[in-house]
Amino acid sequence: MLANFSIHRSWQHQPSAVGIIRLWLGATWIYGGWNKATDHGFLSAESAHYIGAQLTGYLTTSPISFLLRPMVGHATLIGWVVMISEFAIGIATLTGIALELAALGGFSMSIVLWLSASWSVQPYFLGSDSAYAILWLALFLLVRQKRKGSRRVFALFPSLPDRREALRVSAVAFTAVAAAFIGGKVKNFGPTPEAGTVIIALSELPVGTNKNFTAVDGTPAIVFRSKVGVFAYTRRCTHQGCTISYDQSTHFLQCPCHGAAYDPNNYGAIMGGPNNIAQLPTISVVVKSGNVYQI
């Protein structure tokens, strides 16, 4: 009864515009957490959706690449933090528990996403992260303005002596963690290319060339054609799952994160890098009817 009364009270006596912003941001952040939790590849280094692959992709365009680069080596942990934070921020926004802190968290997350994921989007207004940052900042200022004159003018953190407030914040944290684990059990397997789908026409893959493609399980991959035939490999580094690329100067598949190198002309043999890496996995392909297929 006490928790329900507190939530209900947080929605009373507020402008309708504030309610609309809270409802939109709270629901969107919960959806964002759920989308990541149910994505079978978000925390899997073998998937094209892996958080580590996303972070690696941002390194070439983001102005905060110096902050993102150390995160790549701890990508799975970062993924858990992002997922649980989205749930927590969304739940707190809808319930009104630690609302100022939730708004500040949403603003900070949106700024980081703007400087990494959508920094290269042109024109800028096509990227939604900057717009979300402004919405979160507006909510933060509106909530703070409403509290002026009270004994907690800048109440970012709940009062520790207030046992009920501490319990509410703990409930938000517990619910966020539980939602992340429940989502992980549900798993939303999105569509991926079917086995037998054409990768490329053989005529478009001359001897000595290669082409990136998406494998049946959704992971990034690369196919080569040499004088002896056609062969393919996953583009996931066996060290920590970063996306590797073909280096024309060395003729190796190189990892941008920790320097691993693989020889595509020698069954993906290890040519350098960290000690705890394995040979690059191959992908089965076949040539038939003038096309290259994955099998």
C-alpha cells in the first residue's frame, strides 16, 4: 500500500507535459533494456550484435574513442551495466523513485550514445540520442524546479536515514536485475540468413579477392577466392570477440583491439597476438550454379 501510494503521488499535481515526458522516456528505456536482454547476440562474442562489436565499430568515428577503447576488452561487463541501467532508469522514471537521479542517468547515457553511436549521423537531427538527451535534461530541470523551497532542493540521492526510501531504491535495482535475467531466458531470435543463401556470384569474386558477408548465425564473416578454391572465416577474434578485418598490406586478418593476426591462406592459423587465442574458425561454403553458398 505504501509503495502504491508513493507511485500514485508522484503522478499527482504535475503538468501534463511532464507526465508525457516521463511516460515516453520511462517506457522507452525499459524497452531498450528488454530489447538487449532478449537479443541472443548482445552478450555473445560470436554474434554480429555483440556489444563488443558495436563498441569496436564506434572507434573510428567517435570523438570519445579514447574512452570507448578500454571498454572493448570488458565488453560483456559493459553490456550488463548498460542493460541493467536502462531497466533501472526506466522503472525509476515511471514510479517516481529517485526521479532526479534517474533523469540525470538518462541524460548521461544519451550523451554517451550521441558521442559514440550517432555522432556520425548527418544531419544531426536524424540521430535520436541528442533529442533524448534534451528530453532527459528538461525532465531533470522540471523535477528540480518543483522541489525548490523544500528541504531537499537538490535531492539526487535518497536520504539514507529514510528506510522506506532506501527500500524503494533497492526494489528498483532488484527489479532491474530480475528483468535482465528474465529477458535472457526469453531470448528473441531475430531472422538471420538461411543456410544455402547466396553469398556472392562467383563472377563477382575474382581470384585473389574477398568479400564481407553475414553468416547463417548472424555473425560477420569474410569469404576468399584463391587459385585453389573458395573458403570463408568468421570475423570474430577468438581472443575477446572483436571484429577483425582483412589487411591488404600484410594479407592477414587483423584484430584492432589487441593485435591478433590470422592467415586466411593457411586455415586461419595464428600469426601473432595474445597468448590465449585459438585458430580462426572456418565457415563451410560451396560453389554451385555459378554462386557461392554457405552450407
